[in-house]
Amino acid sequence: MQNFDLHNPTRIAFGQGTVGRLAELVPAGARVLILYGGESARRTGTLAEVQAALGSRVVYEFGGIEPNPSYETLMRAVALVRSEELDFLLAVGGGSVIDGTKFVAAAVHYRGDAWDIMESHGTVVNTAMPFGCVLTLPATGSEMNKGSVVTRSATRAKLVFASEHVFPRFSILDPTKTYSLPLSQVANGVVDAYTHVMEQYLTYPADGMVQDRFAEGLLQTLIEIGPRVLAAPDDYAARANLMWTATLALNGLIAAGVPEDWSTHMIGHELTALHGIDHARTLAVVLPANLQVRRVSKHDKLLQYAARVWGITEGSEEERIDAAIARTRGFFESLGVPTRLRDYDLGTKHIDAVIRQLEAHGMTALGERGDVTLSLSRRILEASV
Amino acid sequence: MQNFDLHNPTRIAFGQGTVGRLAELVPAGARVLILYGGESARRTGTLAEVQAALGSRVVYEFGGIEPNPSYETLMRAVALVRSEELDFLLAVGGGSVIDGTKFVAAAVHYRGDAWDIMESHGTVVNTAMPFGCVLTLPATGSEMNKGSVVTRSATRAKLVFASEHVFPRFSILDPTKTYSLPLSQVANGVVDAYTHVMEQYLTYPADGMVQDRFAEGLLQTLIEIGPRVLAAPDDYAARANLMWTATLALNGLIAAGVPEDWSTHMIGHELTALHGIDHARTLAVVLPANLQVRRVSKHDKLLQYAARVWGITEGSEEERIDAAIARTRGFFESLGVPTRLRDYDLGTKHIDAVIRQLEAHGMTALGERGDVTLSLSRRILEASV
């Protein structure tokens, strides 16, 4: 096991009816900015419920945060916070809204060009505004971690920053708030959480016995509930387990003490930036190809994954690995999430542009061994056509 | 899944060589009291290493905290903190030292009779001194939770308190610090962690799919490493996994959203208070009998435990349950930890006194359904003879 440092101060308030707890969780007397995405937050009544729980606090609203939140939009929220002297942010939405809120929290007090936050990957952040979350879309885990992904529309740069200062003070997770989600977004959430686990698990053995067991437990849970969350949107137990699994998939716990990959994410980010494909859908395209191309360096862990997660114990080692990758692809497809570039009318001729983007963003030595060069990324993309 | 609130701000610094991180983790200029147990902390060099890392800070020492730390001893530490105006506590030891430190942290600022803290189970605690831990004995999980057990020697009352104010600020977990432990204490740690998981897992199904998977992963890990930690004290991977597993077994994570039992602990506490049996060893005596006596109300979870943890899938349901309980008992015995009262020269005639203690401490409706009455506790004790 590798040495690690683990610290996660976010409070989770989980369960049906917990939105009302905003009354106690947001400081009395706070001047609040509610950040949200589309109009579904209003249509479903969640915004009204949030407003009611905030009572007599001064509340402003900032809607229109896009999927893959843009720097340009977020800087308008920063200006509003400054002009109205607001002192608490409340994200109401999914990972994009929460990621955007983290950027706003860090940018408000930053005295240089706020894009520095992204280019430095967060190292310039010394303080941030306090904020909380009401999660409505389980997927990214942003509600209980210190990471954020923001895109600069002008340059199509999709970058990641992380800082101890942008842990949410609290996150409210009410599974019933997910009942009204479009099923395609729920399916995306399952794939996103699944891939988060795989990025932290499917590397090489490192004596992280507990971490492996936890990761396998999260994968097994997602495999069990994937069909259920799509078949019956109001299956509380299934939605509750999806919500909690997605949070645990990326809150630092299963990464502590073990190597991490993240090459699937970095390649996927460029596909989103260039072609607008949903984040999770890029992962579904890249992950099976990535496992296939790197099956030698991931050999031992692929066998463990085959046996413990999929129960595959028959056949030669290579056959078991083939079967495990096929089951992974099949699982994503069973959720209605395609796993090939051609499903998005993309092919070999589009790969050069992705590679150029990876190079421009310094993504030249990805993966748990730093051996995913641009040429290996090209092979992965070729295998994903 | 039940609604839950989860918040754990303790920072974990894990791995070989992390004691030196005290230099950054303890506030500069702090006036520190180091609390420890026996002389092994000095003999092994850990105290000297701690002192070196603390540099020029003012440091006092308070040794002699007993296993099952006593109120009487701890109040002497409280007096020292007050008289020397110390402002940071550092526990160097195992669960007893950390539990004791939590009591001192809460008692220093408490204005009434400090035993109120125990009798109120912590509800009177409104503030506490900051403190950190250097863990040397993996077992209780106290290094990353808000609970503490303290015994009043005069009345043989062993009570529990919990408070959000007594989370450690940080805990340093260096697996190499466990190499020199007596093997009986290591075995006790495995049993203690195992039973902690069982108290939170082996109840009734509550749709906590992730929680169940995590609990099963912890149990599987303990079963795998139990023989290894006894066979080779300097097996770093085994010791590291024991240390991290024991922490995760009782840091609030696997309890979030599911029912909890704890009757084995409450009955065990009385055996320790009356007869001085090591805490973990009382659990090894009570747990198998408890599962046996309550096999009807725990039926579904016992079958799940049999299948997922022990791989028992053959035979009738009752046979599988019998086998799972037998494997549990056999695992404890394989570690050299006895599982019968008679192994401590105790028998049926000693049960009345235990029941009277349970009654005196209000332990009349224990367990996940509150149905472990004094008469059921008696049956459990009878089955443990």
C-alpha cells in the first residue's frame, strides 16, 4: 500500500426529505447565491423547496450553468457575487453545477486572472467562499470531493482543478430528487460512476486489499442497480444506492493508498471539448478500448476484475480478460450508452485532432505508469472506432 | 436505506515514516501534552521520535493510561492540562489512550462534574480541546471516530460517550509502529475490528447495498490477513491492511444508512468491567453465542454472510447458518483467541452478576430491534459458557 493523506470534511445529509435541512446547514444571516443549470430545477419544484428552507435569508439566483460549465458563464456569477456582496453559495444540480460553483467559490477571492486557477490545476487557490450542494443528478461525485472541471468555450480547453479549499461544507442527497431525471442522464450517471471506480482500481496490484474490495463492491452494486434505476424511476432503494455509490466512487476513499489511471477521462475530455459528446458517453467509448490496448500492463488486475466483479473463472487468462472487457462493454450498451466512436459518426479521420488537443494540454504521459504517450492514446482511439 | 448524516473531519496520514509529519500537523507554538499508556511507547523509541518531530514546542508527558482507561487516571491528566495551561493533546498509543484523550479533551473545558460526560453519553459536551493521535495498535477505530469508552474504577461502570467535538484533528497511522506489538494484542485487534463490522452488518436487510459490500470487504480482508499478521510481524502489506481495515471498521462509514446492533459490545463491556477480560476477548466469547441465539431474527443476513464472506452455498439454510457461525468461531480460535466463558474459568454461576450490571446501566433493550432484553442477554451468556 502506498502512503496517503486522506481528509474529507464534507457533511453528507442523505435521504428523503432532507432538503429542509438547509434551514440549519446554511448559516443564519447568510447572503446566498443559488446556482443552477436548466429550468428543470424550477419546473420540478426543487428551487421553490430550497427557497422555502432558506427562509428569510437574502437569496439571489444564477441559472444557466451548462453541462461542462464554461468559464465565461461562471465569471458572470463571480461578478454577481462581488457586486451584491454575497457570502454563501448553494449549488442545486449535478456535477456541472457543483464544479462550476467550486470555480466561482475560488475565483471570487482570487486577485489575478481567474483562468490561472485552471491552468495551475488549483495550486494558486489559497482560500474560497463557503458553499453547499443540493444534488439532483448522481454521477460525478463532485458533491463530496475537492475537484472541478471547467471548460473555456473560446479555446475548447477542458481543464481540471483541485483544492482543499473547495470541499463543499455539506451536500444534501435526496434520492427522490432524481426520479424526474431523463433516463439517458441516469444511465450516464451509472457509466460515469463505474468509470470513476475503474480509473482507481484497474491499474496494477499494490497491496490495497481493502481499497480493492471497496472498489469491487461499488462496481458490483452498479451492475446490480443499473437495470433497476432505468426500469423503475421511483424505486427508492435503487436510486438511493446509485446516489450513494456515485458519491463514494470519487470522494478520495478508494484512491487512498493505490495507483490511479485517469487516462480514459483525459482522452474523453477532449472528445467532449471537440465534439460535444456527453462526458459519461465519452468514457463508455474510451474505457473498453483502453483496457483492450493496455491489457498486458493491466493483466493481473484484469484477471482479478474478471473473477471478483463478473465471476469469470473459466478459460485461459486471455479468454477471461476478453470476457471481462466484453462484459464491461455489454453493461454500458445494456444501459443504452453506445461504446464506439462510430456511434457518434466519428472515425479514424477525427483522431488527429484529438491527439493535437491532448498534446496542447500536456497530456503526453498519462496513466498509472505514465506510459500512455500520445502514440498510445492514438492506439486507444483507433481501438474505439 | 435509512436517512443518515455523515461527517468525519479527521485527517489520516498513513504510511511508513509519517510520524515526522507531526512537525506540520501540530500547530506551531502549541503547548502539548503527550498521553500514552505503558513504557513500550518509550522502549520502542516512538516517544523519542514524537518528541523530535515536535521540535521546540513545549511538551509535557502523561503516561500510565490503562487498558480500559479509568476516569480516576484521566482526571489527573485534566488537572495537569489546567495547571500547565496546555492547549493541544497528542495521544500516542491504541484505542485506550485515544479514548482517554478524548475524555480529557472534553473534560478540561467542562464546568460541572466531569463524570456527567459519561452519564450523558456526551450530550453535555459543547466544546473540546484539539488533539491528534499517533496510532500504535490497530483495533478500535477510535483514531477516526467521535466515540470513547471510559471506566470508573470505583464503581466498575464502563460507559460510552460520543460527540462531534472529539474527532481527532489528525491521526498518524504508520504500520511499522505495530511490528513490536505482542502477538496477542495483534490478534485482539483483528477480533475487535471484525466484531465492529459485524455489529453494523449482521442485522437485517435494509437496502444498504454499498454498505453491505463494504462490510463484507472488510471482513474478507481480515480473514485473509489474520494468519499473516501473526505469522510475520514485519509483513508491511499485511500490517498496513490491518491498520486501515480497523480504522474503516468503525469510522461511521459502514454504519451510515443501516441498522446497528452493538449488543455484543454492551454485554462484553460488563465482562471486562467485572472480570478484567481484554475487550476483544469478550467479543470473541459473546459474538458467536449472540448469532446463535438470535439466528431467527438475523436469518436473512446470516445467509448473506455465509455466502458472500465464507463462500458457503451448499446445504439447507439452517446448515449454512450453522456453518457460518462455526467458521466465525473457528476464525477467532485460529488466532489464539478463545470463544467460551469457560476458557476464563467462568460459568453459569457468574451470569447473574453480569445481568445485574446490564440492568444497572440501562442495557435492557439492546440490538438492532431493541429486543435484546435482560432475559435474552441471559440466554446469550448461557450459550457462551
